[in-house]
Amino acid sequence: MLRYSLPLILSVTALAQSPDALMHDPAVQAAFAAAERNEPQILNEQVRVCEIPAPPFKEEARGHEFMRLFQELGLKEVRMDKAGNVIGVRPGAKPRPNLVFSAHLDTVFPEGTNVKVTREGTQMKAPGIGDDCRGLAVMLAVIRALNDAHVQTPGTITFVADTGEEGLGDLRGMKQLFGETLKGQIDSFISVDGIGLGITHIGVGSLRYRVMFKGPGGHSYGAFGMANPIQAMGRAMAKIDDFQVPTTPKTTFNVGRVGGGTSVNAIPFEAWMEVDMRSADKASLAALNEKFKTAMNEAVTEENKRWNNRGAVSVAPELVGIRPAGETAKDSHIVQTAIAVSKALGIAEVLREGSTDSNVPMNLGIPAITISGGGQGSGVHSLGETFDSKDSVQGTKRAILLAVALAR
Ligand SMILES: [Zn+2]
């Protein structure tokens, strides 16, 4: 079989083409054909990488496998940064614009979780098989398809398998990438996360606190009259419960865990609670944060006043999680391109809000969206997570067309 050895450079007219027209460019058609051919192998890769455990803060093993894969796929400047992000560059005709195309390495599952994948027909079952082994597989599929079709994009694509997307990972991979590793070198950003065909353009921000209330503590009868950390915390919770928040943009709060005290007949020496606050709007989240801090101080002041400062209680709210809020406007180039690319492939437009890696660039005003990687499934973040690969190649093709459309 005769193979192309010359790159299929996207024609100059392709620079101005709509995604629909771009889809019919011979270079893109060749990449689509490669994606169709490769999808079975890509699904095998999805299974294989998913069986390499990647618990929170322990993504190195899976990260090293991506170093190897990026090298094998011919990416340049393959490296791992301080936060464990694995980076590989696919140079375009020019270094800019530079599109970062990413998927997250980490899962929510602790060390020791059985990550063996079971497969039956198009069905796969394993923790993390969709979130985000599908995204990681799609990233590999994009590189492979562009390579197989010898596509040279006008701009550069930097692929990143990143860390710290889930839970208390606190987006540390993204914070490192945008704050230091590739600071000032990213023109647009796509993250592929999970299953389905959605487009996330609103980044819900969150603040998480662990709040500690402390006092001297004593006998419930003998030391009666001493301020009580649990009762102070009760006052604080009542204030939180009364917060008025906007419904648009949706802004929320929740006391999720509490603890403290040693005995029914002891005034406790400490109590704690964990609080989560969210909003898609930076200003609303900041306003809620101010209300929260004021409420904590007022609760303690009231408790101490109630008991005439006989053994005072103190409060210390510790910020244990910050996910910045942000939004890429619906009429922005990147969102409109994602919609047009989806339409060209017959995919209905589903715009969403969520908390993903894109929160970080969105907050910095860098054009960013998170797309789903195709296929279907259920049980995200549960041990019974499933992935159905029926029509999953649609997700792969959309990712390819979007990458080509943005890397120019
Ligand atoms: Zn995810």
C-alpha cells in the first residue's frame, strides 16, 4: 500500500474555512478515516491505562505511562512538570497559536481500589473508565489520527495529561500549568472529560473550608457557664442556613461534615465542620465568602457574650479548597467553533456548566472549554462506573475537528 510521506498541510483557504467546510478538507477526511480505523485499538488503550491506578495525589504511575506514549507517538519536548502534568508538543507550521489539549490522569478512588476492567461487547465496567480514561483515550486518538493522516496544523497543539482535577486535588495540575509551566504560552484550551457529547463553557467555582471552634472545655455541671465550641458552631450553622443567595447565577452553600466533643457530660474543647460554597459567578462567590467569614466571627462573639467570657471560644476557618469560577462567553470564538464543529457532525448542541480543569483558564480570561469524549455510561465517581463504546468514535471525530479548527 502506498502511503503519504508528505504532510497534508491544511490549505491557506482552510484558515478561513467554517468548521463545516473544514470537515471536507482532504487532510481532515484522512484523519477521520484514521480515527474510524483506530477506534478499536483506542478502546483497548482506554482499558489499559485505566488499569494503572491513579488515586488522588498519586498519579505518577499513570503519568509515566503517558510520558512513554507521548514519546512513542512522536511528540516533542515530552516532560513531566512539578505538579506531575505530562506534556508533549505537536509542532504546527508556527509555534502560535498554541492550543493546549488535555485530559486528567487522576481518579477519585483511593489506593488499593480494584481497577480491573471487565468488558462485554461494547460495555466496559471499572472505576474511572469514563472519568477520565475516556478523555485520556480521546487525547491519544487525536494524536494518532493526525499522525496517521500526516496532518500538519498551522498552529501548535500541546497535549497535557494533567493531575489534581478531582476533589481535594484542587486543580493543582492546571494551577501549575497556567501559573508557571506554560505561563503566557497558551492561546486556547480544551479539556476532554468524561462521557457523552456535552460542551462545558461555564466554570462553577467553589470554596471549601474546614472550620475549627476551640475552648477550654470542662465538666458539664461543674464548669457550667463556660462558652461551648459545639454550641458556638450551632450558632454559626444557623447563620449559614439563613444566607440569601442568588438563584441566577446559581450560588450554593452546604455544611457537609461535622465533628467534635468527647462526652455527653463534658463541655467540649473543640468542634469542627466542613463547608462547601459554589457559584458560576466570581462576584457572587466572593460575596458569599465575605458573609461566611463575618458569620463565623459573629457566632463566636455571641457565644462568648452569652456566657460573659468565662472561658472564651475561638474560631479558625481554614481554606482547604479553591476552584476559581469563570466563564467562556457563549458568543466567543471557541464556544461558537465547538458548536459549529458539533453541528457539522450532526451532534446536538448541549451547553453546560460544571467544575473542571477549564475553571483555571476561564478564570484567567483564556478561551477554554471542556468537552465530553463520546460514548455513554453511568455511575461516575462510583465503583460501578460503566462505559458503553457504542458510537464513541463520534466523540473522537469531534475532538479531532475541534483541535484542527482551533490550531490555526
Ligand atoms: Zn473528570
